[in-house]
Amino acid sequence: MAYNVIVKTLAEKDITEAIEWLHQQSENLPKEFLNDIDISLEIIRENPEHFQKRYDHLRIAFTQKLMYGIYYTIEESTIFVHAVLHSKRNPETGIQRK
């Protein structure tokens, strides 16, 4: 089954804020981060049920390198990304968005 991925507005804001913060740390980190996100979203798209449900119907997939959590739900053939947060941030932020 082919899944569509929709990144919600607050998740887009998370990504933008992460890019800005990472750019302050190193010029190369934003590119690494976006690559990490792209790879993780492709894994989610190919097999969305691979990652266990953590909170009700909310699943979290962690990126490989920079340890950001992608908080998402599956509704029929659509994957909704609700948050993209660093693993050191309070997970409650992502949980409350679903």
C-alpha cells in the first residue's frame, strides 16, 4: 500500500526551529538533519507500522544520527507527522499534538 505523508504545521515549525538551532552549532548540521529526516520519513512511508505505538495511536520513529523523534499517526493510507522533537525534549510536547 502506498502511503501519503502529511507534515502538520507545528511539525514544520519544529523542523524550521531545529534547522536554525543546528545552523548556530555548525553549518553542516542542517543538511545532515534534513537528510536524516528524509531517510526516516522514507522508512516510515514504506512500513509505517514498523514503529510501535507509544501513546494511544501515536508512534515515534527516531532519526539515525541526530536523535530527533518523528511523532506520527496512521489514518487509512495517510501518515500524519505531528511533531519532530529532539530526544532530550519533553515527549509530552509531541504527545499533546495528536
